[in-house]
Amino acid sequence: TQRDALAARDGGCRAPGCEKPPSWTEAHHIDYWARDRGNTNIADGILLCRYHHMLIHNNNWEILRRDGTYWLKPPPSVDPHQQITEMPSKNPLAAALRLAG
């Protein structure tokens, strides 16, 4: 049930520029389940394709959640300033609601 809710909310892989549909994604714990004792819930989960999921886990990228918006923070080795990039939903309805509000 949570996976279906994530698919509806995220519309696919949330990594910037990635167009993988929900069926090609995995649920990622923003606060890692084992390391951070992260919760398994919709707010603390996000959909990522396998490539981006492994990139985040293996290369010290971080996902931040602020007021229901998700942001990608690169490691200092990629961007010394660690400029965050928004990870908007790929769901067309979510995009329309965002423009309206």
C-alpha cells in the first residue's frame, strides 16, 4: 500500500532529469533504515530508479525533506558548496497543483 502511494505521489524516479516510471523504481528511506533507524512511511520514503538509488547509497549523496518538498544534496567531492537541487514529483497532477498553488 505504501509503495502504491509513493508511485502516485512521485510519478517515477525523483532524481533530476530521470524519466524512469514507477514500475522501474525502488523505495528509498530518506533516513536510512539500518544506519539511522529511519521510519518506513510515505513521508520518509521516495522513489528512485536502481541507478540513482545506488548512486545515493554508495557515493554519499543525501536527500533532504523540507515542508513536503524533497531536495538532493551532492557530496563535497561533487560540489564543494553542496548546492541542493529540488526533486519534484513526476506525477503530472502534482505538477499542475504546484503551478496552481
